[in-house]
Amino acid sequence: MSQDRRRILVAVDGSEQTQEAVSYLSGIVPSFETSVVLFHVMNRVPDAFWDWEKDPLTPTHLDYLKDWEMQKENRIRQFMRQARRVLVDVGIPEYSVMISIQKIREGIARDILTEAQRGYDAVVVGRTGLGGIDERMLGSVAGKTTAKLNASAVWLVGGKPRKGKILIAMDSSAGAMRAVDHVCRMAAVKTHSISLLHVVRGISVTAAGQEQIFPEGYRQRLLEEAENEIRPAFEEATKRLKAAGVKADRISIKVISGVASRAGAIIEEARQGGFGTIVVGRKGLSGIEEFDMGRVTFKLTQIAGNMALWVVA
């Protein structure tokens, strides 16, 4: 296998959101030198019958449970064959799209994490499905996978992300530059417009007396210094994108300053600009770690909604 081949793991559960994740994947990656593994972790029996081996009525239930298991596996195999067809139809060779169904071992999230350690560049997880996730709070399998997987990138796909535009949230950290490199390697960059965004949070002076501590001139100077500091990172990121084949007229740069929430500003910029994909380093954009992620990155996982969020290790 070529070292340049992109390897992508897709966590599949047969849900509508998984369908959307596969559709999104088909429109974001280059078809050449890309391998995809469609991966499903299957429970042997419904949760209500988890301890059925201990039940004295097991012989009565046995035939039903075996039939249920066989039907479920047949359904998921059919679903995965359809998913493979979506990827093959955009040019990924059929031999490069593998189907893998595994009996549950330690738990769905843990089994996905174990598989993800086997040399994948990215793991694609639907925001809903895979156990069900409240729209207001990321949790369950997708949340555990995003929080714990720090060896590769996680692509968290919600709703039906728009295609064609990628927003990279940047600061001057090494993590942000790794996010740029990940886009260069994984995305079909020649067909996408890419925006580099830096957000500077303002200094609140709402409390009495803070106007004297942080006068307007001082706050403005801090914002200007922040904008000057990010310029070398913008220049380096632009250089790398051009080297990957992105034309200059498809690259834009923007600094937003004085906001109360950096994560909120990133989401709002994505919505207003019609971006379907947000890319961010796992760390960076904040010196504070939360669930092994920077604070801004963690908040983005909660509020990205109907977008694809790439969290790059």
C-alpha cells in the first residue's frame, strides 16, 4: 500500500445520519489514493436481553434471538453495500472500500477507538445515531470517540453539510498548522474554497471600574497586536495550501475581533459564509484542556450542529 494513500474509518450504524456522513465523505475526499473501511460494531442481542444466557427460559428465546441477530446483520450488510456503492460511484475503486462487521467486545465506542489505532488518517462519525445524541449536547458514542481519539483526526458529521467550502479556524499554534496540513492531505482541495479564520476575544469591561483598568485605547492595541501575531501563520498556511494545489483566488483570510465567544463566532462565520466544513486543531485556540481538547475546540463539538467538524490531532 502506498504511504500516500489516505485511510479513512467510517463508523456505521445504519442510521440516516450515517448515510449523510457517507454522502459527505464522497464529496470531500479525492477518489485517487483513498481507502475507506466501513466499520460496524454489532450487539449480539437487543439490550433488553443482554443477560439472556442466565435466564432459565433461554431455550424458549434462543431461536428468536438467533433470528433477530441474523436479520440485523443482513440489514447492516445491505446498508454497507449501499454505502460502498455511493463511494465507488464517485471514483473510489471498489477494492479500496472495505466492509468490516465486528461483534461487540468492550463497547461500541471502545471498539471503534481500538480499530482507529490501526493507522487511519481520519475517523468519520455521525453526530446523531450510534446510540443517539441530544442536539444540544454531544454525547454517547460520537462524543466518546471525539473526546478520546487523539491519535488521528475525527470528522464529526451533523445533518447535511454543504459541500465546496472549508473554514479552518486558526491561531499561531502548531495544532492549527497541523489542521492546515490535514486539509491539504485529505480534502479534494482543488475543488474547494478555503477560508483561514482567526478570532480574537474582546476584553469585557461590564463591571464597574474596569474601564480604568482596560481603557479603550489599551483594548484596541491588544487587538492590533493579536492581528499582527497571526499574520505569519496565515502566510505559512497560504503557502502550504497553494503547494497542495489550491489556487490563490480560492483562499481567503479573515480576522474577527472583539467577540465574547470564539466558538460562537466561528460557527456564525460558517453559517453566514455557507461553509459546510470547519477544521480545527485538537489543541490550540486555547491553552486550557478539557476532555483532552482545547476549550474552544470542545465547545465547537457541542454547537457545530448541521456541519462537519474536523478535530485534528
